[in-house]
Amino acid sequence: MSDRPVTAATVVGAGLAATGVAHFIVPQAFAGITAQAFPDDTDTWITRNGITETVVGTAIAIPATRTFGWVGLGAYVAFLGAQAVRSR
């Protein structure tokens, strides 16, 4: 077992990664919110968002890749925000 303490970033990253995995386990739970931003191909975007959240969350949870993860999260949030505005 590691002597490193669990940090808030590790918890946030693990939570985001778990949410990403949930896109594959219960995709219908994400259909409503995904359809708002991606009305034309919702199922494909549920999968893409699941992959993105799993990868970015894992990167945030691991100290060696944390900076990459935070940058990825910023880009992902900006993309989703822009897509939500564009779809309205």
C-alpha cells in the first residue's frame, strides 16, 4: 500500500472516470442531457463523452498525468459549452 495521501484531485479524477464508465453501463441515464447538446446523434455522443470522461478522469487521478488531465478537462468543458450554445 502506498504512503501517498489521497488528494482531492485523485478523488475528482476517479469520480469523473467513474462517470465516464457509467456512460457504458447505463447510457439511458445520459440520454436526456446529451440530446440537448447533440440532438442528431445522441447515442454516438454518449459513447464519445464516456470515453472522454474516462480518459480525462483517469489522467487527473494519476499524479504523473494530472496536468494533462486538467488541460483536457478545460478543453472538454469548453467544447461542451460551445456545443450547447450552438445547438440552441
